[in-house]
Amino acid sequence: MADKPDDVSALSICPKLVVPEMAGPEMTEPDIEWSETLQRIRVRTPARLLAGRAGAAYRTHTQLELRKAHAAARDAVGDELDLAEDFGTAFIERWKLFEVSTQATSKQEYLLRPDLGRCLTESSRSELLQRVSSANDLQIVIGDGLSVTAVSQQAPPLLELLYQHARERAWRIGQPFVIRHCRVGVLNDIGSLLAPRVVILLIGERPGLATAESLSAYLAHRPRRSDTDANRNLISNIHSRGVGMHDAARRIINLAARMMTQGASGYQVREELPSPTNAEIVVPGPRLNDSTR
């Protein structure tokens, strides 16, 4: 049996595609080798590569998987955040979480009017001034964004890790809170209101057919009302098959530290990542286009 290539791009596509779920005792040695290679590819990416076909259509199991993923994506976008149900009473009490809202009064309005999701209501601004101290080194905020599923799954463990790393650096940390109907641009309101050195917004990404559980972390140094995406940094694809939780927390805190040191964010600050070895290189999954801005 020939050695299997390490580089997926070096593979030649066999005319006869034998997918693992269709394997049988009649498989030849080349069939088995190709099936094993296909499994290796699938482990490396959530993309539905080389799924096979039935005539001109997908196989039944592929069609059902797509319908399931599409339903999960629609649910993630349409669901309203329920603090107690999505985070649990113990988590809320431990972190003293409370909820404020943007000017979007419903999920439907939030989806149709992105501008309203970038501004806090007057009552929310007043509540933040009463309950959150200002001029901290770090302010962490959780926003529902376009996937309540992602926020409920990823935000609790990530918040724990971020606070742990921040305390190790002896940073002053503001009281965390949750924003309903949140867009990324709300960072500007938070910056002008609470004046932290760095704001971290954990927000649900727009779900796709690969996953509905992907979280983004947007960071900004002393955000102001006039700031745009050019003044922000992003670490995205935070989920079980994307950027791992510990890796995400380390990268977010390191990037926040660089912002504090350089006194800037966005295009002026570049995240420094170690060069991966050949063994560490992973074929990336599909980029999840984000529309939470």
C-alpha cells in the first residue's frame, strides 16, 4: 500500500469514490486506502467534502444532515436570549450577571435594523453607570449577537478563563454584563460610557451549515463613538471544532495586553502567533461570515 500523503492538497481524486459509511466486504485495497484518507480529511474540517452522490443528488443521509444544520442555524438566529435558561442560575449568581439592551426592541427589529443594535437604550446606560465601575483595565461584555446557541455554549467557560488570565496580570476588571440584541458597534457606547482601557465583546457569530455554536471575541482599545471596524480586532471561530477554549482565552488576553502596551487597536495592532510546525498545521474549515456588526 502506497504511503498516504500528509498534504491533503496533494491527493488525486479517485474516479470511484468509496465513502466510509458505504464500505463493505467487497472493498479492494485501494478502496480501503481511499476510505481511510477520506476519514482523515473529515477529521480536519467540518466542511462536507467528498460526500458522494446518488445520481445527480446528495445521498439521503447528507440531505438530512444539511436540513438538520439549516434548522439549527435558523433556531440560533431566531431564538431570544433567556438569561436563566441559557446560562443557569448558578452561573448568573456567581458572576452577578445582569442584562441591558440595545435600542432594538425585538429580534425581528434587530435583524432588520442593525443600527439599533449598536446603541444602548437610555435606561441601560443609566443602569451601567450605577452597577459597573469605570476606568478599569479590562471590561468583558457578553452579547447575544446572531447566535444565542453559541453564546450559551461558549461564553461561560471562556469568561472563566479570561478572568483567570486577567487576574494573573493584576488587571482591574469591570463587572461583566450581558447585552440583548447586540451588534459589534455597541463597543463604542461601552467605551464612551465606562472608559475602560480594553473592551472584550463575546458575541454569537452568524451560524452556517458547518456549526451554529461559533463565538467571536471583538476587542477594542478605548473605543469611541467615531470608531469603525478598522479600530477593532477579532478572534473568531471559537467552538469545539474551531479555535479551542484555552487557545482562544490565551490569544484574547495576549492581544489585549498588546493593545494596552501600544495604546491602540485594530489595524495598528497585529496579533502575533507562533509559527506552526508541519505536525501542527490543520486544514481550516470554512470561514463563517459574520454579520453581527
